[in-house]
Amino acid sequence: MIIDFHTHITAPEIIARRDDYLIRDAWFRDLYANPKARLSSAEDLIAALDRASVDQAVVFGFGWRDKGLCRQDNDYVMEAVARYPQRLIGFGIVNPATGAEAVHEIERCAAGGLRGVGELMPDGQGYRLDDEKIMAPIVEAALAHDMVLLTHCSEPVGHPYPGKGTVTPDEVIRFARMFPDVTLVCAHWGGGTIFYELMPEVAEVMRNVYYDTAASPYLYQDEIFALAARWAPGKVLFATDYPLISPERLIRHMKLADVPLVTRRRMLGGNAWRVLKLG
């Protein structure tokens, strides 16, 4: 079983009218103003999974600031999951800054069969992940519906790129201290947060925190897979950030790393199976 834990799909009408949406959301404009930046439909994703022999994918839309656009993306994700129930595991997009409306949308998504909330985009949506007042209702709703949270993260150092934000390890660790019971998946290796779990006092509060490998070739050398496998083999989730990276490409990078086969299998799907409670 191979599960891609981080993929995006976009409704056909948004793909067809990309320029209109570039005007409506500044974060979307930063990421997709370049016409070479790909947007993909559910059918595109299914075809990519088939080419790479990937069994399932966690799928979500874009982290819009506008709650109406979040709802529009969630409708498309729910529709896609209904069409491909054996292949797609849906997460719902909300903007926590909208308060009670975000909680209501989580409840609607849960009723529609979605299994998590994300990808949260604090920089683009206008809040901080470690803002307890804003995040407490979101966490409470996620716990009530046994949903996973997934957040965009970035490194505090290194090269700039579109979408690099301020959700860095210190902010992630503060969130985990405030909300230790919720399952949190940190995209892009948590901006390096996984390395801080070598500190016992950090590992103690991160028992429900996991890390996806989305966009890894743009950020780290392939040795990161082997290094993470040494101390966090149960915390790494294979993820691509499709359509940014194809599943075939990331699987190749993982195979180049010196990771024991049994551990690679956990990273490719076993850990995701457990986090999503698919058994």
C-alpha cells in the first residue's frame, strides 16, 4: 500500500479562469501567477497515481483566505472523493480566522466524509498557528470528528521561494504544547521541525505530530530520508505536493536513500494507514 499524503486538486472552473482567482487571493497569486505552475483536476491526479502505482492519496484544495472559496474547493473535493472512494481521502479547507464559520465548515466537511482539515495556510489566510484563541475552536472541532490537521510549514533559513512562510519549528512546537491531543501533520518536514525531535523535551510534546515529505527534492538532499528513518521511522509520511512533484519522482528519490525496505514501506504507506485509521 502506497499513500500520497499531500496532493492538491483544483475545480475545472478555477483552472479555466485562473487569472480571475489570481486577483482574488494574494497567496494564490504568489504561487500560481507563473503560467508554468500547474493546476490539476481529480482526473489528472488519478492518472498520476496510476502511473506510479500509488494506491491512494490524501487530497485537498487551496488554502484560500475567502471562506466562500474554501467552501467551493471543499465541494469539489467531496465530489471527487465520492467518484473515487477507493483512491482519494479528502481533507477540508477552512480559514481559522473566520471563527465560528470555520467550525461550521469543518462540521459540514466531516458530514461529507472528509477525514481531515488542511492544508492550513496561516500566512496566506491571515493568522498564526500558535494563536491559541483562533486555533482552539478548530482543534476542538477536529477532535470531535476524529479529524487530522495538516499545516503548511517552512524553514527559517535557506533559499526563498513562492509560498515560503513563517510557520517555522518554533511555532509548530508551541502549537503542539498547547494542543497535545490533536493529530498534526506538518508539511515539508515541518520546516525542519523533525530534527528538533532529537531533543528529549521537544519529542515529549510531539507525540501526535507527523511530517510529510512534500516538495522534499526542492528543499533537502535525499539523505534526509535515511536520517529521519534512524530516529523517527514512524513519523514520516510519503507526500509529493502533487502537481508540484509527480509521485514517480519522489519515489525515485526515496529509493536512492539508504533506507531499510521495511522502514521505506512504513514511510510509503504504513504510517499513513495508522494516522488515518484506515484499518
